[in-house]
Amino acid sequence: MLEMQDSGGTSRRRVLFSLGGAAAVATGLSVVPGLGARLAHATEAEVAETIKEMLGEVPAEGGVSVDLPEIAENGNTVPMTFEVDAPMTADSHVKDVMVLADGNPAPRVATFHFTPMSGKATASTRMRLVGTQNVVVVARMNDGTAMMGKKQVKVTIGGCGG
């Protein structure tokens, strides 16, 4: 029977173990149970800062209807529809709509781009939500003005690690 001796070199098992440990460290996890990193969540202040980055000092209120369930039983697939009450003409139209959530790991959920040829500034999608939080929809018009809608969703089973 042929027996292989470990000459102090690197075995396949050691390489795989090292790679697994490096992957755990890179993702912020700990190989020791109970010492793993907790998920960070966006705050209302981060959402406000993201809106400020998009709009500057332009105020944004009303004009956007947001359709979300009041209670989402599963945070993995929460349906959402928004509609901006604005004309879609060459002179006045919605350019961008940004969807933000203040409880997800990152505040930006999605950005939609429109042109006058879109006909309507509306879209439907599904998103992951980690828990009870506000979903904010901000629309930027071609003339620099803005509109905003907001709705709170209570999530009973988290979708983003919750």
C-alpha cells in the first residue's frame, strides 16, 4: 500500500480551508459562531441624503401615488406600483423616478428613466424589504422640479436577511 507523507507542504484540504476562511472574512462573517457581523440598514437620514444628492435643494412633495400592500407577508417579493401625476409632453415630462427604502441594507431600490414618448410615468415591480419600513418614490421633472410619494409597509417575514 502506498502512503503519502506530509512534507510540510500545502495540502488540498489546507488550501480549501484557507479559502473558506478568507471568503468568510471578506463577506464580514466570522468563523466563530455568535461573532458574525450584523446586517446594516439604511436610515431615514440616508434616504434624505440620497434624495438631496438627486435633487439638490429642490423641495419634493405630492404628485406621486405609491401602491404597496399595507402588510407584506413575505419580504422577498413585495409588489409595488407607482404613478406620477404629470404630463408627458416635450415641454413637461418626468425624467427619472427613484425608489428608496429606509430599512434595506442600501437605500436605493431602483431607478426608472422616462421620456415624453413613454406616455405615462408609471411602473410596477417587486422588491425585497427586510422589515417594517418606509418606501419613498421621488420623481424628477425635466424642468428641475420634483414630486414625491411615500408609504409604509409592515413586513412579517424579512427578505433581505431578516
